[in-house]
Amino acid sequence: MDRQKVIIVEGKSDKAKLEKLLDEPVKIVSTNGTLSSEKLEELIMLVEHEDVYILVDADEPGNRLRRQLKREIPHARDLYTRKIYREVAATPIEHLVKILSDAHFEINPDYLLEW
């Protein structure tokens, strides 16, 4: 059975931006910034046998969430936006494309042509 790729992000705008960029089936899960223990448990069950990537904001709440997720989902791989952009949603398309391409995600060429 093939493992599904899952990207965990903080917000809905992060999720929407990534959905436009990706050209392959990827489940994008938004935490809405924080995770209660109940929601964290649900997330762990959802992704425990999947290829998980964490792409959160480059700020203290994002770093806290990343640490929490890495403790509970140690097989998750980290993807980072640059600190100068702070938020995934504010990260330029070209930089997100590089982050995702470097992690071997397929990028939607039609979306890139818009830029």
C-alpha cells in the first residue's frame, strides 16, 4: 500500500496556498495554530503510517507547534520557510516552490505560469 504524503500547516491560508502549488495528491492538514491533546491524538492516528512533512511559520508559535509535532510524530520531515518571511502564507511563491521541489513534491506548472 502506498503511503500518502501529508503536509501539516498552521492556517487555512497556508493550506490554500499549498493546494494551488501542488500537482499531486497531498493531504494538507491545518492545525489552526494550536493543537489540543484531543486534536493532536486525532492527527497522530491520521498520519502515523504516512509520509509527513511539517511546514509552519518561522516564529515562536510555529516553532512551538513544530516541537510538539516532532515529539509526537518523530518520522515527520521538517520543511522551513525563511525567517525573513515569517509566515508560510507570506512566503513568495518562488521560495515555496523551491522548498516543495527540494522535498520531491510535484509542482503545478499551470500555477507557476501565473507568476
